[in-house]
Amino acid sequence: MVVVTGQNKVSGNPDDAMSSSDAEDDFQEPATPTATQAGQALPLLPQQFPEVIPLNVGGMYFTTRLSTLRRYEDTMLAAMFSGRHYIPTDAEGRYFIDRDGTYFGDILNFLRSGDVPPRERVRAVYKEAQYYSIGPLLDNLEDIQPLKGEKVRQAFLGLMPYYKDHLERIIEIAKLRAMQRKARFAKLKVCVFKEEMPITPYECPHFNSLRFERSESETKLFEHH
């Protein structure tokens, strides 16, 4: 086949001609990706990690050993750095975790040496430990105040059936009483007693049986039928 341009006449010279096979070769996709294409493609799994890991956790920088992040197998950090998942890096090559890094140092200190945070940071670190699924740290924090007191309180409330439902009803009555008195708060006397037999859902008292009445002496009676 002879290639014809807009300015040049058709030439029969074999040196100026281009065969159909040559033209197809010019438009054929390269067999291997170019350097630009390789840079845009995601890396192949599994991802390889160095022994020393630079981290960027929500804009805060940390450095730790790979073995520290893998100390407990059933944690999110161990799964992230197992090589089975791709972790993006920032412009400086640090592995990026899209999470507030304020308390990540406390997480690393526990993974390194088992250290727990001071009392004023227990609740916040507990929340981060839940996110990263670090069971041993959660167990340690639950034995420290104020979480220890909250754990005991929840266990006690678990023995009181329908506690939350009754509490909401009591608050509702107290608000109504305060509005009637045009006061900022109201006081209620509540009697709590223990049943000899377990209470079943069918034995739950009706909420409309909780009421208060005004007597002749202007006192309030909180009755439960």
C-alpha cells in the first residue's frame, strides 16, 4: 500500500512506501506498560514492609517496628501490616492511617511494653483501642477507673429489669412536676424493691400506672399499682 499525503504526490518508490504490516505495528499497543503507566498502577499484593515503619496518623508522625504493629494477631494494625492489604503513603513515604493520632502514642506504648495511659486519658484511649480491636488493651483499661466503676455500675443495673424504661418515665414525671411548680428542678421519692421470683416481660408494670397526685396538704404522692 502507498501512503498519500495532502501535499506530496503518490510515489511509487519502494523506499517511500509503508506496508500494511508496518502501519499496524505503529498503532499497536506496547506489550509492557511504560514508566508513566507503571507509576499510576496500584502495587501488586502482597505489599512488602520494611522493618522500621514510618507512620502518618491523621497528620501526626510516628515511627515503630513492624513487629510492634503485629504483636497481637487479632488486631486491625496486625491485619493492616500483614501484607494482605494495600496501605497508601503520603508524599514523604509514610504509611497513612486516616484516624485522629492524638492518642495513637498510647496505643504504641502498650504494644511496645504493655504501658497503660494515665486515668485522665483512659476513656479516650479505650475508644481508640476499640477502633483498632486491641483486646488485651481493652481488658487492661476496663480494670482502671473510671471504666472499672462504670463496669460495676452496668453489672448492677443489669440486675434491675426495665431500668432505662422506668428511668425515662421518672424523668418525664419530674419535668411535669417542675413545670407545675414553675421551678428549675423537682424531687421524687422512688421505692426500689426486689422480687422473690424473676420478672418476665409479661410481668412488666404498665407505664400508665405510674402517676403522682396532689393531696389536700399539697404533697405529691408517687404511686405504683
